Amino acid sequence: MKIAVCVSHVPDTATKVKIGSDGKSIDPSGVTYVVNPYDEFAIEEALKTKEQLGGEVVVISLGTEANKESLRKALAMGADSAVLLKDDKQRDSFAVAKALAEEIKNQGAEIVFFGKQSVDYDNSITGQLTAELLGYNYVSVVVDLKIDGNKVIAEREIEGGREVVETTLPVVITAQKGLNEPRYASLKGIMAAKRKTIEEKEAAPADNYVEIIRMKKPAPKQPGKIIGSDASAVPELIRLLREEAKVI
Amino acid sequence: MANKILAVLEQRDGKLKKISFEVARAASDIAQKLNAGVEAVVIGNEVEGIENVGGYGVEKVTHYKHADLHNYSSSAYGDIIAEHVNNSGNDIIFFGNTAMGKDLAPKVAVKLNAGIAMDCTAFEIEDGELIATRPVYAGKALIDVKLTSGKKIFTLRPNVFNPGEPSGAKAEVEVKEVANPNLSVRVVELKKSEGKLDVAEASIIVSGGRGMKGPENFHLVEELADLLGAAVGASRAVVDAGWRPHSEQVGQTGKTVSPNLYIALGISGAIQHLAGMRSSKYIVAVNKDPDAPIFQVADYGITGDVFEVVPAMIEEIKKLKEG
């Protein structure tokens, strides 16, 4: 069984966002890039699935040379091979999904993992788009997964609870925090990852449907009132919430 | 130029969710500005009160009905919506940015070869084109986007588009029985967290952070939330420590929220947390440390001990309720 996991390489969540000179993207100077946090759950689940069902795990990322760092991390955790789909232009989720779907087809992977969302553009749709382009079933925002033969039972997080979803292979799963505890790469894994070659190819071309007109900072919030420093301020707080803000 | 906008409504357990009215109102407001028509669809089995969507400016709702559609199925719902759009000629489609909308909208996008912009918080019309504003980097920045595809899909962040008071008008409801829905992906069971509101949907959130000192003290957060009809939220630190479930986490690796009122108790305000809640309409912070970053975004702050202030808040609100 071939298992694929798609990872994105994104600014660390501690990043303070500055708008770049093009006015349409962030200023990358001084920004630390990491493997997308949700993708770590995807990598872990791919490895666990391989341990259960056998087969091999290929990790795929679309972007530039810099993405190799995230691919190496996945290799160090235990992925068998890695593919970089090279493209230095910005793509929308749909255009990313088209290139990924193409490569997943090449690889013949029947179980595919994504993180449920990238913490840069926050669209939370690349996994679903890729699945639909491939004609695969999918379950998104998954916190529990069982694969038994051809049958897939996944629990996905929804508002105020979980849905238990039943479907069949081939399938795309997008991973939510809580699905597993991602393993740390062992020293042996890190050394082995350094020796593995990352296959590089040009990403399949695709048009963007989303045109970014401008990026802007949210309006700065005016610091509010400090009402007091102990419990005696509470009656005034409640009065303000009722009479000024009118929210309770 | 838009001809006809489609609002995709959402039901759970046969009742329309609040987001349905928000999507209906936003769709009808935008339709008016674009001089376009507007209609809605809802998929389910028995669904109560569909005609009430008329009060939010949508005159016509098509109800796709089958017993097996009571629960969500991406495969069935996706087929139905794509077919509806192809028959009806809608060129703009709105979903709620909910668990269902986020799962379903991309499927429909592929079927229609439509561009898609998720989690929109505002719309403008520039030169006759619909421009959507959406937060990126969990709200640390915003982008204005337009879709260049023929068909365009937008999902709307819950709690942002005020549906206003319904006018009392009733929508015309056409029921279409669905034959053999495609159930290749289907929900076989719904596990509800008993009586708990979700932070993504709540209009008030009471969140606790490391300043609560331990999971055993979260009963204070829960009690205040109960009294206010609020959802309980949590900072990443307390989720990572295992004090609270991840479903309650607010911030960049949790949920991005925009309630009317956000009460932060013992939360210092890491950049990831602030990004996830700064668009709340009103923010209250209680924290011992007057230099905590949370006070930079708070409308009202008390620089005191949560273990003194929160019980006082509970008492004060109880007094109010007893009136």
C-alpha cells in the first residue's frame, strides 16, 4: 500500500506579520519557516498507518528549495521517500491541489494525509480539493481513524461534538490536533534523512482563480479601560458590559 | 456580473442553524447591490421552519429531501448542490464557514471548476466585482481577494454577518425528493458533547489560561460561562498541559473566533492567542500582570487575581439574574 502525505512549509506561528513591499504578501525577512503544525499529525498518522498495513510513505511538498527542510523533517520521522514539486510562484489552494493530485496519481497512493489547514492562508480546503480532483473519498478534520481492509471509519470534529464517518478507500484524510502525538525524529532517523535524496520535479502548471488585490493589517485595537485591580471593580465591569457594550 | 446568488443553508437535527440566517441575509444584501437574484437550498429530511428564511430576504428555498440526508454526507450533498447550480445557473455560491461548509464547499468547487475563498469577514463591490476580505495567518493580516473563475464560492465566518431582525416575510419552499443519494461518504453517528456550546458558534466565550493554575479550578470558568450562556474556551498552554480538550482551544492552532464578548481569565495573550480572538466585538481581560499583552486588545480590564475577581463576577451576575 502506498501512503502519501502532503506537507506545507509555513511561517512559524510565533511570527509577527509584516506586509511585504508588494502589498500582497508578508515580508519574509526574519521569518522562521517550519513544517505546518497540522501536517505533523498527518505525517504521524501516515507512519502509523504504514506500521499497521505495511507499504511505504511518500511525502510531497509544493514550493521552493526551502520546502526541503520540511520534507527532511518528515523523512527523519520515518517517511520512506520525498518529492518536491517545484514552483516559486504563489498558488491558490485549487492550483496547489491540481499539482498535488497529479503527483499522487503518479505515485499510485491510495491513502493520503494532509493537515486540516495550513496556518498561513488558513483556507482549510487543499486536502478536500485534491481528493475531489482524484475522485477519492475524503474525511476532513479527523481526530480518530480506523482503516480495516477497504473500509474507513473516521471521527471528525464538528461544532459541539463529533461525526463518525464511514467510507472506503481510496481516501484522503485531513488531520486535526488530537488525532495522535507526533513522534520526535530519532538521531538515527535524522542521519538517515540526510542521506536520502529528495526527488525534484516541476509542479504541474495550473491557473489561480483567487487574485489577491491587497494584504492589510487589521485595524489596531485601542487599548481599553483598566477598571480596577481587584474584586471591587466587578460591579463597574458588569455595568459597562450591560450599559455601554450591551453584550450581556 | 452576477445573475443569481445561491445561499446554502445548514440544518442539524432538522433545525436550521443560526449561520443559515447569517448566510441568507448576507446573500440577499449582496444580491441587491449586484442587482442579482438570490435563492437558497437546504438538504435534509424533515426540516423545521424553512419558510422563515424569507424574513432575511430570500424568497425561494429548494429543500432537497431524503431520509438518508438527515445527517451530513459530503458525497450526497456535493452532488445535489452542483446539480442545482448547473440547472439554476447560479454564479455566486455562499456557504457558512462551519464544519459542514469547510468540508463541502471545496467538493462543490471542483465539481463546478469554481474559485473559492474561505472564511470571509466582509464584502465590497469594486467596479462591479465582488471583493471578499478574509483573515490570513489566523487574523494577523487580512487579504482582499477577487475570484477570476466563472463560478465563485465564498464561505462566511459565523457570527460576523449580522442577520438582523426577520421581516416576517415567508419564503416559498419547493420540496424536491432525492432519489438514491450518493452515500459513499456518510455520517453513521453523531456524538454530541452533552449540552456544551462550541467556541466557533458561541456569541459569548469565557476562556481560561495558565493563570487558572490547574484543571481543578476551571469550574470557575465553567460556572461563569453557564451563567452567561457562553462557551468555554482555553489557551494553547492549558490544552497542551492536558487541562482542557483541544476542541476548546482558541488561537492560531485552535479556533479563530469572533464572538460579541470574549472574557479572558488568566490568559497573558501570546501572539497566537491574540490572533485568534482579537476580532471579538468586546474583550474583557482579568490578569494579575498589568503588562500582559492581553490588555493591549482588551476593552475592559481588571489587573487582579482571577481567584478573587471571577467569584465576584459570578456573584454579581447571579444577583442580576435574580433581578
